[in-house]
Amino acid sequence: MDKNSAFLKQIDFTGKTALVTGASRGIGEAIALSLASLGAEVILVSRKLEGLTAVEKKITASGGKATSIPCNTGNMNEIDNLFSQIRGKYEKIDILVNNSATNPFFGNNLDATESAWDKTFSVNLKGYFFITQHAAKIMKEKGMGGSIVNIGSVNGIRPTPMQGMYSITKAGVISMTQSFAKELAPFKIRVNAVLPGMTDTKFSSVMTQNPELLNKFILPSIPMGRIAQPDEISGAVIYLVSDAASYTTGSCITVDGGILA
């Protein structure tokens, strides 16, 4: 086998099952499409079924396998129901990508409300924690190991003005990633994070679609001079969940165009 074939084998996910949250659009959609194109059967999860089925159709039209399961990942009852369905249909989970996120409040910390705090933490941190817990239990039971990737943000390292609560949750994602990495390593379960910078998604459109904000503040802070496309984030995820990263756990890969350089 030549070197290229050996590498390609490392990123072949044929026979593996991957769960991707926030998979109906943006970064989550890009990750799901990439995993499916490399052979994984993908469980697509997001709050609304309509968006998920559109992604599912893209995957199946290309010869891939996918199933859509709607779930509000900030709601414990819905998380429990999600994994009841998964346990009933799938023999295992090999890959988990926590990508769901919300940012209902854009403003100063002094003006933030409890309801915005609760919603932000429920989806961005509590949901990640308990979905990881459920998936890791399945991985541990099967004894075959697995890989978990949490989508964080550069905001978790360098908080952005007007996004205080969001930044705090993303700092929590980094700590959670490292905590699970240490606990799950003995079971051959790797846990890592990808920290994107500003990316061209509907989620970030409140900033990227504001010409004054984009041109005066955002782009000047990015050494590469542009915002990322979702596909540019998925590449880091593919590496981390693949056998090419077999000795990588507890790491946070920054994909930010040089913001934190």
C-alpha cells in the first residue's frame, strides 16, 4: 500500500455511525456532508425536522446514508428521547460532533437577562455535556472506543464585546472537552474541540451582514482578511474524528484565519 492509500484509509468512515447536532445548516451541515461523503452513516440532529430532511436528501442523493431526528438539545427530556431512539435503531455510535449553539442576547453583560442566560447555557453547555455523557456511555459499553468533537469558538479564549454570555459558554466547552478527554481516555474515547473564528453562517449573519461592523471591526481583526466558509471548519473535524488523530485527545484546534495568532 502506498503512502497516499494509507492516509486515505485513515479517513475512511465506512461502517461507522456519526451523530451530528445542529446539522440542519451552516457548520453542522458541512460536517455532516463531509462525514457522509467519507462513508459514515450520519444521524442528523437539530431542533426543526424540515431543515434536517433537506440535508438528509443531499446526503442520500449522493449515495450516502443519513437519518433525521429532531431534538432541542437544550431540553433534557428531548435528549433522553433522542438516545432512546438511537439505542433502538443503532448498534453503536463511533463519532459525536456537538455543534448546536444559540446566542439569543447580543449586548452588554450588564443588560443581560436570566432567561437569555438560561437558554444560552442550556444549549451551548448543558446540552453538550449530557449528549456527550449519553454517547460516551454507548461507546464505553461497546468497548470499541470512539471520537467526540465539540465545536467551540475563539470567543472561548478571547471574549468578544457584546457576546459575553456566549463567550462564557464557549470557555466552558473548552474546559468540558479537557475534562472528558482525561476521564474517557482509558476507554479509547478521544475528546477534542474545534474553535472556529468568524464563519459565514446564518448564526453569525447579525454581524457579517452589517457592512459597518464587518468592514470596520471584524475583517481588520482577521490577518487573512476574510471570514471562513463552513467547509473550512469541517476539515479540522474530519481530522480529529479520524484515525489520523489516534494520539490526539484534549486538544483544541483553532480555525480562525489568524485572529489568535
